[in-house]
Amino acid sequence: MKKFRHYALLLVTAMAVFGCSKDYDDTELKQDISDLQSRVEKLETWCTTVNGQISALQELVTALEANDYVTGVSPVTNGYTIHFSKGESITIYNGKDGAKGTDGVTPVIGVDKFEGEYYWTVKIGTAAATWMLDANNNKIRTTGDKGADGSAGVAGTSPVLSVATDTDGKVYWKVNGEWLLNSGKKVQATGDKGDKGETGSTGAAGADGAQGDAVFAADGVTVDKTKGTVTFTLAGEDGATFTLPMASEMKIFDKFDEFKVNSEKHELTLALNVKEGDYAAIKAELTSSKGMEVAIVKATTRAASTPWGVELTSPTFKEDKTIDMNAKVTFTLPVGIEEGEFALLKVTVVGKDGTEHSATRVIVYTTEINVESVTLTDQSVTKGGTIKLEPIFTPATATNKDVTWTSSNPEVATIASDGTVTGVAKGETTITVTTEDGNFTATCKVKVTTGPGFENEGEPGIDGSSWDKAYTIKNKEQLVLLATRVNGDQSDSWNRKYYKLLDNIDLGTMEWSPIGNEEKYFFGNFDGAGYSISGTLTMEATKIFVGIFGFGKGATIQNLSFKGNINECKAPSLGSIIGYVIDTQIVNCHNTAALINKGQYVGGIVGFGGGTIIACSNSGAITNNETNSFTGGIAGTNDRIIIGCFNTASIVGNNQVGGIVGSCREITTCWSAANTITATGDRANKGGIAASPQKAKYCYWKAIDGISGTSTGNVENCEAFSGDTPSADQIKAMNDAWQAADADREYQFNATTGMIEKKP
């Protein structure tokens, strides 16, 4: 209101001077008054903005003195909002270089350091900045004086900039309500009006300069992400700069839902993103209704175990100082803890400069074992066929294994709630499984095929009726398809065909359903063509006869090796190639897998043999823990003939145990280099070749104390050898006898190594 009294005074004076002239035109005077009022209002608006910036500068100095961090710089219109770790956020507006108006000066407010403390300064015009003084001519502290002996400090003050019109009608600067002086004179805020010309016309008003920024310079905020700093530049030609560290976003937990612990799982791996050397210590506080426990690790040490509550393990770092193994919090559960009891875990990371970053998570005790992950394996299915997907949970002991299923393309394949996929049309779909516990997901591709199931199925002349027209198998899916077809409802269409491998096949880790079983025999012919089948197989628990093939009758299986693993099982009859045979030929088949079983018949190649076994070998240790059982390197038992086979692995059985076979009708031209042959039964029989053959000829075994070639039976031209293979004379004797028995044989023993090879 005071300025309007000045406007009124000027108006009254003008009327007194010119009121006698009725020709006087007062338009110019009114324009001058209006112009002055407009300039004052603009200055007052500018002062409001500047006073806010002065307060922001005060907060900036406070942050500097308190070793605070900048946690964020958010752009706003014409400026930035600065967020601090400890202090309040401030907003800094982009300044601009202002030119003064005629006689008008923009004071520049700043701060400077004197004897370790920050004080306010003021710069007028081109003069050097001087200390801003209070009524007692003392420098004004920016952030206030520190308290002594525990008393509160004196709060700092921010200078309040304003403008006011003096009695001469001019507008001057004020600071904290007092005139701003320069060399004892008030500092004018606006230019003077121009003098009247000789002709009586009005001179032009002094132009207002563009108002410069009284605090921060143009683009006064600079963020350097590489150095991790924020620099603030004050107004003026040599404006002072202040640099504060930029706090990176601290990560402690990767999620904030309840973390459940139980008797098996009571360890939480943190998700810290610190670098080596960036922190001084990590602290974990665990608070429950029973109290609080604290664990602390320094940056260079590992915490000792606390009696109960919480233990903290330091992170380890790579050469580039980034996290290698993250920090872990281990909980020691109180005695008598009950379902649902919880605690609050607060983890704090202390920076080297004393700054703290913390986060809290709820820890809940439960007797349940939570799901941590789930996986699926890609599969294939024929149109109209089905296959059941089995999710693999981690841990395998998870309590809640309920899941939901979806198919990305139900027009290709659908999936039922129990994981059964049904092929609808040729194509590919993605199956997704989602766990109820933890909402974990996994996907797999399911390929639906139509027409040929085997590699050449559907080609002209290919019907599997002979070796020339044999169906070819090139991959896991096609081998699984063979088992599915032979064991399925249309077994008669597939179990008498000819099949041939085109490549090695890795079945991976899976539950295997042997080709042919006690109800659906395999009557067909299978040529491995010198290729191998591998994988870690778990045999279906309900199967009686297990191996790659289960039950063969009148079949031929040849030129096939098994190089995988078969998990321990309890099948009555186990062989890596086939579990049980009747009137079947097994030729040139080999096994390298260790077999462990608890069943009546176990052999490296055949479990129970009712056929001819020719030119086969075993190098996998055989263990059978069943009482009254038959165990051998090639077969558990065989009621036909075994010709030209060898074994190099140790054999452990219960009753009838032999290097080649437990018991058999006839065995000829075979050798065994088993280092140990063990029979654990009370009335056990064991032999370097066989425990109880009816007939054995031209067979040789590695000399072992207490082991003869056979325990019983008709033995002819059989003897022990020293070393790991028979002598050259023994190998020749076997080849000659083999030739005499079968002049058309395809195989022989290598004259030096004793290994099986094709006959020239």
C-alpha cells in the first residue's frame, strides 16, 4: 500500500502544477505511473522467486556441511528439483544472464567460506562481492551457529530480498527490510524515466534490463554420472561452485514380500549393488516379539556366528570390484518357534562417509517348504496323441506343487489340468506352467507332428517290413514315439517292424518307458547301426522288465550301445539293452553304464536271457542287492548260448555271480577281466566266467584269489590269465573256436587287445 501512496502523491503534485491549464494533457503522466507500477510488480514477482532460490542455496550449504548425498535430480519446468538423503528437497530454477537497466542494478546473492564457515555475500553491479552484514555490521552465517555443550545451535537466516519505492518515487532494493547500500547509497532497482525534450515531447523511459538471476547461474545444475557428482554454479561472471556426491540407487532386497523360513531353509541372499570400497559396514537387525538381534560385518571381515537370531556374511567381489557372491543373512530359529511367527529384518549399508541406506523385510516362519523354481523340457507329440508334462520343482521336497497350465496355441495342442498335452494340429505351441506357491513360471515348446512320425515314415515304399524298408529314427522324439507305439493301443501295427538308428540319441534326464513290456512284446528288429543311446534314465516303477527295451520275443537287437546312466531301481529283470528276452538275438551290443538294482536278474546287456547273445561287451560295474539272484557282466542268466563276449568291470551279487553270466546253459569263447567278483549270499556260487554253467568252452578270466572259472558244470579249455586281457594264444584259441562253431560269423576278437571287431 505504501507504494500506492507515493503514486497518489505524484498525481496530486501533478494536478497542482498543471491544474490551472485546461489544455494540459495528463496522458503521459498516467502512462508513467502505470509503467512504474508494472515494473515494481514484476520486480516483486522476481523477488519472490529469488527468495525461494536463496532458501534453496541455504539448504544446499546445509547439505554440504552435513556430508549429505544427492539422491535424485528431477527436471521441472525451467529447472530441477534436488532430493537429498537427509535434508529436504529443493527446487533450483535455471537462471539467465541479465543486463541492467539504466541506473538499475541486479544484486547477486551468494555464499562464501570464511574460517571454515559459510556466510552470505552480495555483489552489486560490477563491484566485487562483499559480505552481507546485519544491523551490527556482523557477517551473516548461512546455516547458523553450532550449539555448544549440547545446547541447540542458533538457526541460520536466509536474506529476504525485496523492492520498495522511496519518497523520491524511485524503486530501490531492500534486504531483510533494510535498504541495500552501496558505498553508503541506496541501490536503485529500476531505471529512471527519460527527461523531457526541448520541444516538450516526453523523453523515452530508461529501459529495464532483462532481470538476471540473483542466485544460480544459467544451467546452474550439472550432473556427472561418471563421477557420481552434482555441481551447482552460482550467478555472476565467476560464480562459485558447490559439488555434492550423487548417491547411486541402493539395492538391498530384490523383493519385499514375506520371506518364509523353515527348518531347512533359513538363509536369505541379499541383492546389494555396492562396489568393493564403497561401503564401511553392513548391519542386519532382526526384531520379533521376543527381542532384537544385530549382526554387523565390516567391509573387510566376516561376521562370527551369533548364538541365535541372525548371522551376516560379507559379499565377495570380482576384479572389477562388482559383486561376485552377494551378502547373506542366516537366521537361527528360536527353540519352540511356531507356525506363522514373524520377525522384521532391517538391513543397513553404511557408506564410507557415514551415510546409511536401509530396507526392511518381513520374515515368517513356516513348516512348509517353498517352491524356488520350476522347469519344463521341450516335447513333441503326434496329432491325436498325448504326452504328459512333468514339471521339475526346486527344491524337490517343496510342499505345494499345485500348478496351472496354459497353451499359447490351443488350436495346435491343448493341455489339461494334470499336464496332459493332446496334439490337435501340426505346428508348435508354447506350454506355460505357473506354480501356486510363489507364482513361478516355466515354458517349453511342444511340437505337434502329422504324417510321418519316424524320419522316413510316409515315404514311398517305406513300411518297416524289412531292413530295406526299415523305419529310421534320428532323434529323441522318434525313439520315444517307438516306445509309445509299441506299448500303446495299436501295438500290433508297430511291434513287428524293422527300425534303424541314424544318429546318436541323448534322452536327457527323463522317466523312461522301455520299448515292449510284459503285455506288449517287442517282436521286431532294431539296428543301432553302431550309434549309441545316452541319458540319465529313471525306469517307471511299475515296469517289471527294464532297459532301453523291456521285453523282446522273437526279436533282433544289434549294433547298439548304451552310454548313459540308469538310476537305481528294483525291477525283477534289468539289462541296459533289454530286460527280458525269449527266442531273441542280441548281437554286437555294448554297455558302459554302472547298474544298481535289487531284482532277481541283472546283467550288463540282458537281465534274463532266453536267446542268443553274440559279440557283446560290458564295462560298467554291476551291483545286485537282491537275495537268491543271478548277476553277470553280460547277463544275469541265459538258457541259450553266449558267444564271443567280454566284461571288464567288477560284479557284486548275492547268489549266482559270474564275470560273464550268473548261470547259463552254454557259454563259449568269452573272457572276463573283472578285478573283483563278489557273492554275498550264504550259499553263493561265483566264477570268473560263470557261477554255474552247464557247459563252458574256450573261456578265460583274470586270475583272482579264490575264484575259479566256474563253480560247477562241464568246463573245457578254460583257464585264468594275468594282466588285463587274455594272452595272444588265448585270443587265437577263442577266435579259432568261434570260427569252428560259426563259419559265417561277422565278428572276432582283435588279436592284440581282445576287443570285438568286424571280421575281415
